Amino acid sequence: MPFYLFLFALGLILGSFYNVVGLSVPIGNSFTNRRSACQSCGRTLTSFELLPVVSYVIQGGKCRGCEARISPLYPVVEMLTGVLFASAPLFLGRVEELWIAWALISLFMIIFVSDVAYMLIPDKVLLFFAVIFLFLRVLFPLSPWWDSIVGATVGFSLLLLIAVVSKGGMGGGDIKLFAVIGFALGLKLVLLSFLFASFYGAFFGIIGMLTGVIKKKTLIPFGPYIVFGTLTAYFLGESILQWYVHFLR
């Protein structure tokens, strides 16, 4: 139990950092040497106001200075990161695969923020994590080792094909993201990832249009669906496939 609490706390802290990265990198701002401040009044935030999730709840989702609303994106990402970091050991059989899982979660949280805020997946973030996954897959290769190369090639080609056929319906960031996912997870999981991402996108898109939240011909970020589709495939894909095969018999 202490180990999982530690991972949860670590995830909360890193989630707060990923919020900053996801909001800073796409617009070219530095996140390494600046103090956190309210985006409405510019007041520098105190340490008490930077406690992940807790500060948001205590302050009622408002700035203590100007009382402007704070985006719920901050606590959502912090909580998601904490829960996913702590949950990863429960789903994965191999201990060494945890490093892949935590790197994947970190990439996804940054992308989730940047795509929701700007509808943009920064190349700098993808390149940084591509190097990390290259290093990790050298240490902990898939079986067979070339599954990473096949996964990256298929992931990139599949999304590129969709972008060409739909005449721009798929962004360049999504295409490159699937190449990184394919390299990290291999062919089978990148295909499952695309399947689940498409399902989530269609499902929530239809609900959004029926409820009026999403208007027709409105562009919506596909990154969040890729995030949750890939996490579903990565953590639950094998179980879902086994259930499906058993169901068909």
C-alpha cells in the first residue's frame, strides 16, 4: 500500500508539471525558469496554491486574488496522472514494462493538455519521448524486437492514409503520435489503440452533437481520444481480446 500511495503522490506532482509543459511548449514559452502565476491577474502563486488537486478544491476552483475561475483541466490532469501512475503495476505483469507505462502516461498527459488547450501536439514533445522510448525499447525490447519498427511504420502509415483520404481530417501531430505509440507498443497494440480511439471519438462525438455541445463541422481535438484509446488497449487489450475470442466460440 505505501508503494501505491507513493506512486499516486508522485503522479499528482508530475501531473502539475505536465500541465505547465502542455500549456507552455505549444506557444513557445519556457517552463524551466518561470514562477507560476494566475493567468487572469498575473499574481505569482504561493506554495500553498500549487498543491496538486488540494489547492483547487480548497479555493473552490478560483484564484485567491482576483477570484477568476481556474480551469478544471489542472486538477483533472493531476488526478489522472496520479491514478494512472499508481494503477500501472496492477495491470502489467512485467516489472520492467512499468518504465514504458510511466513514460507513456507522461507523454499522454502533456499531449492531453496541449491538444485540449490549443488543438496542437508539439513536435518537441514527441521527439523527446521518441528518444526515451528508443532507449527503453533497447533495454526492454518487444518480442520480436522488430515489432517496434513494424508498429511505428504501420501506425504512421495508417494515420497518414486517413489524412490523405479525408483531405486533412487527421492532423500531422496525430500521425506522428501514432508512430511513437507504434514503436513503444508494437503492431497489435497500435492497431487496438486506433480501434479504441476511433470508437471513443465516434461515441462521444455523437453524444456531443445530440446534446448540442458540439456543433456540426466543428473541429475537435483527436488527441484525447488517442490517449484514452491507447491506455485502454495497453492496460486492457489482452483481456478484451480474450473475452472477444471466448464470446465468438
